[in-house]
Amino acid sequence: MDAPVLEMMNVTKTFPGVKALDNVQFRLDHGQIHAIMGENGAGKSTFIKIITGVHAADSGQMLLNGQVVHFKNPNDAQKASIAAIYQHSTSYPHLSVAENIFIGHEQVSKFTGMIDWKAMYRRAEKLLAELDSHLNPRRPVGSLTVAERQIVEVAKAISTDSQIVIMDEPTASLSSRECEKLYQISEKLRDKGTSIIFISHRFEDMYRLADKVTVFRDGKYIGTWEVAAISEPDLIKAMVGREIERVYPQKSNQIGQELLRVEGLSKLGFFKKVNFSLRKGEILGFSGLVGSGRTDLMQCLAGVARADQGQVFLEGRKVSPKSCRQALKEGIGLLPEDRQGQGLILEWEIYKNVTLSELKKYQNKTVLNEKKERATAKKLGQRVSLKAPTVMDKVSSLSGGNQQKVVFCKLLNSELKVLILDEPTKGVDVGAKSQIYEIINDLAAQGYGVIFVSSDMPELLGVSDRIMAMHEGVITGEFLASEVTQEKLLLAIMNLG
Amino acid sequence: MSNDIKHFLRRNVREVATLAIILAIVVFVNARSGGAFLTPRNISDMFTESAILIIITMGMMMVIITTGIDLSIGAIMALSGMISTTVLSAHMSLDPMIIIGIAVAVGLVAGTINGALVAYLGILPIIATLGTMNVFRGLTYLVSGGSWNLQKNMSREFMNVAIGTKFGLNNMILIALVVVVAAHLFMNKYRAGRRIYAVGDSESSAAISGIKAKRVKLMAYAILGALSGLGGVLYVCKYAAAQGETAMGYEMNVIAACVLGGVAITGGSGKVIGAALGAILLGILNNALPLLRISPFWQEAIRGLIVLVSIIANVIISLNVTKRSLERRAL
Amino acid sequence: MNDAPKNPGPKNPGLKNPGPKNPGPMKPGPTNQAPNNQAPTSPAPNGGSQAPLAQRQILDAVAFDPKRFFLRWEWLLVVLLLAVNLINSNLSPNYLVWSNIMDAIRIYADKMILIFPMMMIILIGDIDISVASTMALSGVLMGVSHAAGLPMPLAMVLALLVGAICGTINGLILAKYQELAAMIVTLSTMIIYRGVASVILEDRAAGAFPDWFSHIGWGSLFGLPVILVFFFLETAVFIWVIHYTAYGRSLYALGNNAEAARYSGIDSKRVKVSLFAIMGVFASIAAIFLASKMGSVRPSMAKGYELDVIAMVVLGGVSTSGGQGRVIGVFIAAFIIGFLRYGLGLINVPSPTILVLIGCLLIVAASIPNLKNLLARRAKAVPQPSPSTKVTTSQADG
């Protein structure tokens, strides 16, 4: 075979306090679909951002068709005909579909330098038609659904006839039919000679599409294999660093009487007629794809947003929290999905974060009692085995797992009955994950009712007592964790069961 | 064909609504003032009066689209008007175009300073321009030494810029027309203009698309500065006086015109035609209030109220739009 | 249901308040998971030996750190204040005359009254440009109502009421329409309030206040101007409110991360309304002092005050993006700008030059936190040998 299209040698990238990539290798051949796999925080996103020129590597070399290249900004990468679909949509909501597709390489008339809108709309229509989509290219992207936006992103990536297309979790919010469409497009591109780097959490994506797979772990290069030649357990082992006997705590919770009952809860555009109940000491899992409405449902229960219809009963009493403050008062606490954006004030000390939701408790008469705050933070921190030198350390100096433990301390500081945990292990390393399972189990054993939302099926099965499946805002299944398999659950959240 | 019209209406609903409001006000005021409103003379006056506002509104629109704001407009107008007429009074024979060029250059420099403070030093636009507003205003006093540049300091050719006509239209109206057409082409047909929308819509996306957001912001403020310089010299020319207090508080007029014209204060959206209509609407209101015998002391308060009501209306409209798009997402 | 009811735990599971008060069965891990046949053996490949839920030592007190203490922004302000005074006293012999200084403070201090409420508003990341107009409106209404026969004390109460209403209107609009920036809302109310004042009084002035009223502005208490004594009291109160109460803490929370504050049960709407109402009340207090000094009120009074007030707050180290700054810094900054104006006035610097200087000062002060952050980020970018800090930055997600 001739020279690889892209070769990365000894690439290292450091962010303040984090070595995101450590001496990473990568080789992409002509007309190849190459999957990159790894856990959260393995450095995949950073890696592709270096390829696309968003970040610059600290050291290492990048060879494009055998030539050393240095990308200073995304423009350089675009000029080298590398296109990317990012994990988080990078669209302009007010601008039209066509403009989103062609931003950066608009069609310009040679004489006047003016943008040729008619030609652009025509080309956009053609591109979208290739993807079997009939979106109106004049519509503003802000009015599209998540899946439709994903299609626009794909169109954007293929609009430049790139030699390399990078897809970062492109299937995360697509239905299985839309996924199949994406697979076909990818294959079509490959047959035309385009090389594709494909990042995904889903094994089925990789087995269906990729020729080769490269695994990263903790910012390090682990290895590259032929997809046909590596079994799933071996791959998992490479990703996780050990046999995947994931450790779930022995269940020690005892399920009591009904604590929370949700009847016909609906919110326009997010979820519809949701019914379920939660018992004391129970861990109730929630499963669903991005856009299934589970996070919105949890936010309504915790008072962040408000539902349009339906009722919520806590210990038989009707509650309708209008704000987080009221929900906390009623005894419903939320560990939000976005730990850094919603759960914590990163620039603050640990103890200030812990006491934030119950500050009044620490104000004796006139003045805040910081000593008491610190003592409480210390006590709670020890309860969840927080790893920090002092409670006066800034939360930003902690690892993801320990930051999450601070959020747990915050919940424990309030007098709660129901804990809603939205993706508590997201962006947390493996060791801390099992500690968090332990904490969840202990909380349930203490009599809290726990709602556990997760995208990670094995952990959902391992931790929960009962699991609800959601698809596009509707509950599509309810299972006992001991009786359900991953496959069954998957069918339910895709609404195929 | 009727389908095309329907599409056009749907996409430009705001502009059409603004136009409808303008027509309604015109008809109402004309009736109330006993026909004194819709005389050719008054209409011409009105547009001449609005011309400066329209010119500067074009620049302010760009800055607001990038999620910024500029409070130093009035001060830039005064400074550029003062410097250019001071040059003129020393060299009466200079061509008016050179004087205008000087004013535009002064405005461009001032605007570039604003842009650099906002884009490269990362100061909040409101704080940065509040500071430069006082700096530019102070400089105006210092340049003038407290004295006024009046008609006697200005050449006949220069004065003619404001009074003269071409193709049967007042020069000021012509200049405004040229600026609006140029702005329309720039914002819709050129990449640089589209970058302004992109940066205002999502700065993080812009970074990934390889758009240099800082440079785009600098450009928006610089354009606004240059247009304010142009507006300033026309203002001075029209009223035949340049002094320390020239155009004090004019920024509120301009911001009001933008807001009335549907430029979202949260950035990312706003149309040239809409902003121009907003400026015309405000000009008409300013002209109509005296005709309706409303005390001049009311006018300030009414202007503030217009801004407040229209920004709140904009929010309510956009909330409704979101709600409707949620409804469309059938479940 | 389907789990083993082996371990009932020390407390009954239906306990009412599983809060921090009860020690819980969760202290050391091993008791809970003793019969665990697949016991985890240091599973983390990198995170060190993290036996699940082992009790760790965390300190809750640290020794005094002199380096951190002396690296505070406030020390720089102290130096700046001394420098201003040193230069000024060298420039003019009349500078360090007690009565001159007190006179200067008398003239200037009505602006200082506004700084702490403004500081609180900037702390949550908002801004109020309408303060000067609120002053004008409440002052004008006080003057007009007194001229119409209302007894002076009642007229003053009316002024306070008007200030509170003006502020509350700002706050209510901002609370109701969270999408609107405080900047644009207060910009429009700035025009409206002064506009209403000029509708009421047009271009006239209202005065004829009783004799005792002038003592508020010109009188002395304990050898100091009344207004200065008031300012000191105000400072004490705001130190308490901002630094030692739950309310003050919640302001910092809102300014640092409004979303996280909301998730923590802080009601930003209520805070906003209260902050702007407080701002309004203090604007009317400042208006009373100003009216007392001038002996009359007019719609153009206090024009441009917002510049000085915001400049003082920003110079005092309060970040315009919210969440940072201390009362003491703002306190010192107020005197820096005050003495600067006083000194420049003594050596006959024309007022436009002072305007230019204050404008520049605001810009410089506002850019300093950004420059500081920029430098800090540069310094921090050096690799740190701490493998445990995974995924702490959002860039490093996978």
C-alpha cells in the first residue's frame, strides 16, 4: 500500500492540569474507515481537534500524504481538505441550512466577490438529496430537530469533497434508521476514496462500518487492530485496561413503601404522559438516547423546568415545585447532568460548594458560620471518601470523580428524600465509577429513593433495581434489572420492541 | 407566484409589520395635524432629518449583531464634527469631500479603539464604550477649547452638502440611500458581512469554523465608528454648529432605531432593511410629536419607552417562536 | 422486591430525614459490602489505590498564608492611593489641608454612596446605568412635592419611595424577562426616568427647602461631614451583608455560575429585584444629599454619575463578568478617584481633561482582570504533574 493519508507521530497535548494526549500514534490509509474508541476522557475529542487545527499539539508530528503539516487554525485544516462533524453541534441557529453547510467556503462570484445564494441553495439541495433528506435549505437551523441538525452537519462535512472526514459520535442522537443512512453514506464516501475517522461509543457502529480500530486510554495510545480480528471482550479490555468484570456493589438496599408517584406528566415538545413510581430505598434506572426527554423529565421533577400537565405525589402529597429551591424544600434533589456547568462553582472552595444549597442553615442569627460549614464539608467529604487535601481547596483542582463526590456532598447536606442522579458517572474515571456505585447503593440502603439516569447500559443494569426505558419523550418499557438483558433494553429505548 | 409572495411575507414578517406601523402612524398623524404632515416639504424634511440616524443605525446594527453595543456614538459624532470643522476653519478653501474624509477617518480611529478594547482586551462593550464616550467627549471640549465652530467657520461649499440636491433629492438622503444599499450588499452578499452574523450567532461555532471572531468584532466597531464620523460631520453641517455638546445622547436614538427595526439585542439576527425602517419610524415619530403638539420634554421619555417596549416585545415574540417550533416537534 | 434483604442497616430505612444529622450506616465502606465475593482490587489503572469508600483525611483549617494575603488586589489599591496623595501633595501646597480635604469629600461623597449597591449588582454580572436618572427623578419629585406644600420629612420619604420604585421596576423587568440584558433595560429606563423628571420640571429648578435641610449636606458630625459619617456606616453594613451573610454569598454564586446557583436553589429573580430596589433606595439617598448641597433640584442633576460610580467599583477589583471583588477594594478605589479629582481640581486641570482621565481609568481598570487572567493562564499552562486531575477542563473530554 502507498503512503498513508494521515499519520500522527508522538503527539502530546497538555491542558492546565491534564495531560490530554500522551505520545499518541495514528495511521489512516486511503479509503479506510478507521474507528477510534476509548472511554470518556481518553482523549479522543482532543485528538481530532488537533487534526482539525482547533488545538495545536505541544509536540509530535503530523504527516498528510507524507508531508509534515502544521495547522495553526481550523482554516488550515479545511484547506488541507479535512472536514469534521463534532460531537456537540457547531451550528448557527439563526442562519439558514445552506449557509451552515457552506460557511467558510461560500460560493462567490468571481467578478464581484458576491455570494451566489441561488447556486448555494441549489447545491445544498443536491447535497441533502444525496443524504435522502428533503430539508428546505432556506430554513434556519434553529428550527430543526437534533437529528435534522446532524444531517446538516454531515452535509457540511461532505460539501468540501474532503480527503478526510472525521465524525465524532455522529450516531449519538440518531434513530437506527437514520444510523443506517449514515452508514450507507459513509460507505459511499469510502468507495469514492475518502478516508473516514469514526469516533463512537457504540460497538455496533464500529463492527458495521470500520476496517480498523485504534484504542486510546487515558490519553495514551493502546493499539490498532483489524476490526475483523478483534473480539468485543478484547476490545473492552484494551479500552478499560483490565477484564471488564465491572464491579458493582452487592445490593444492600431494602425497598420500602411508595415515595414518589408521577402521573401523566407532560411537557410540550419534551415528554408526554409519563407515569412511574419510586419506592423508598429503591434505585430506579432511566434509560434512553440523547433527545429521549429523560433529562428534561428529571429537570421538571427537580423544579428546574415546569411541566405543562400531570401530577407528582411525594409520600402521597401532591407537590409541584416551581423552582429548585422549592423542590429541595420538599425533599427532591438533583445531581445535574452537566457537573461543571450546573452542579458546581468550579472556582469556589469545596466547602462553599457543599453548603451552597442550604446556606441559611449556617447563618446563626446574623453571620455565616464558616467553621461550621467547613466541619460539615469535612464530615460529608469523608462519608463519600472525597480525595482532597483540605475543604478549602478549589473544586477546579479536583478530578472528575472527586468533583462528582462534592456534588454528592451537596445533596447529602440537604434533607432529602428523593435523589435524582443524572449521569453521575459521566466523565469519571473507572476507579471512581465503582466508588460512585457504592455511594448510590449506600444512599438507597439509607432509605433514599434514587433515580439513576445513565446512558451506560451495563452500569444501569448493575446498579438499578428497576429500569424505565424512554424513547422520544414516551416511556416504552419497564423492566426488573435482574430480568432484562442489554439487548431487550436497547430495543425498548429505540422503540423497536 | 402567490406562493412566492407568501414565502416572502413569512420571511420578512417583521419588516412588513414595521412598514405597516409606519403607514398607520403617517395616516393617523396626518389626520390629526390637519394635513400638515403629508406635505412634500415635510416629507422631504423628515427624510433629511432621518438621514443621519439611518446612516449610523447601519453601523450600530452590525455591532449589536455581534452581541455588542456602543455608547460612544454621540461623542464620536461630536469629536469628528469638531476636528473636521476646525480644520475647515483654518483652510476655508478645502474641498468638502476632504473635510468629510477627515471626519470619517477620525470616526474610524475612534471606532477601531472601541473595537480593540472589546475584542482584544475583552472588556464588556458597555463598560468600554462608557469609558470612551467620556474620553471622546472630553477630547472634543479640549479640541474646541470651549468655543463653537459656527457658520462663519464653514465654507459655502461645505454648507451646501447638507442643503444641496442632486437628482431632485437632498444630498443627505442620497448619502443615506447609498449607505443603506452598501450595507445591504455587505451584510447579505459578502463573506465579511456574513461573518458578522456568524460571530453573533455562536462565537464557539465560529471558532471551530475558523472565523476570527476578534477581527470580525473589530471590523464591526470600526465600521460603526466611520459611519458615526460621517454622521457627525453631516450633523455639524446641517445645524451649522460644532460644539462640545453636539449630538449628546444620540446613541440612544440609534439603539432605539435598531431595536425598533427588529435587531435582536442578544445578537445574531437583524436585517438591514429592518434597521433602516426602524430608523425611519423613529424619525417619523420625532417629527410627528411636535406636530401633535406634544411637549418637547416628553420626547426623551417616549424614546426610552419605545426602546423598552420593543425589546420586551422582541423577547415575547421570540418566546412564542420557540414555543411554536416545539409544538411542531410532534410527539 | 428482588434484592437480598440481608442487611437491614442500623436505622430503619424509612427514616424521615436522612440528612447529615444522622451519622448513617455509610461511614467506613467495608461494613456494608462485607459479603462481596468479587471484591474490587484497586481497579483504577491510574487513579492510585482507591479502595472504595475508604475514609480519607481531609483538613478543614489551613494556616495563614502570607503570600496569598499580600498578593491581593487591595494592596495594590492601597499603594495607588498613597501614590495619588504623594504626587498631589507635591504638586500643590494646599492639598494636605484638612478643611480642603473635607470640602472635597463633601462635594464628591454623594457618588460614593452609590458604590456598594452598584457593586452588588455588578457582582451578579448585571449593571445599572439608570442610577443617575433615578437620582434625578426622586430628587425632582421631592422638590416638586415640597414646593406643592408637602412637609420636608415626608417629601424625603417620598424620594426614597420613588427611588425604590424605580429600582424595583428595573429589577422586575429583568426578573420577568431573563433573556434581556440589564445593560439595555437600564439604558432605556435611564432615558425614561430622566425624561419623566424633565416632563415634570421642564427646564426649571425647584428649591426653597427649609434651613435644616441644608445641614444634611453641609453639616458635620463628630468633626466629619455628615455624608462621610453616613458613608462609613454604609460601608460597615455592606461589609456585613456582602461578606458575612447567606445573601452575600448567594450573590457571588450567581455571579460565578448562575446556572449552578439556580440548581442549588438560589432564587435569582428575587435576588435581582431586591438588588435593584436597594440600588434605587441608595440613589434617592444620594439625591437627598445632593439636593441639600445644591439647595435645589433640576432634571439635569447628577448627570454622568454612573461613569464615576462604575469606574470606582471596577477599579476596586469587582470583575464586570461577575463573582469577584471585595468591599474593601471598592472602598479604597472610591477614595483613589475622589482624591484624584480633588488634586486635579486644585492644580486647575480643566474638567474635560478630568473626564478623559476618568474614562481612561475605567477602561484600564476594566481590562486589568482580563489581563490578570490572561497572565495567570499563561503561567498555569506549564504542565502539572498531577495525573489524578482527569477531565477537569471541558476541552479534555473524550
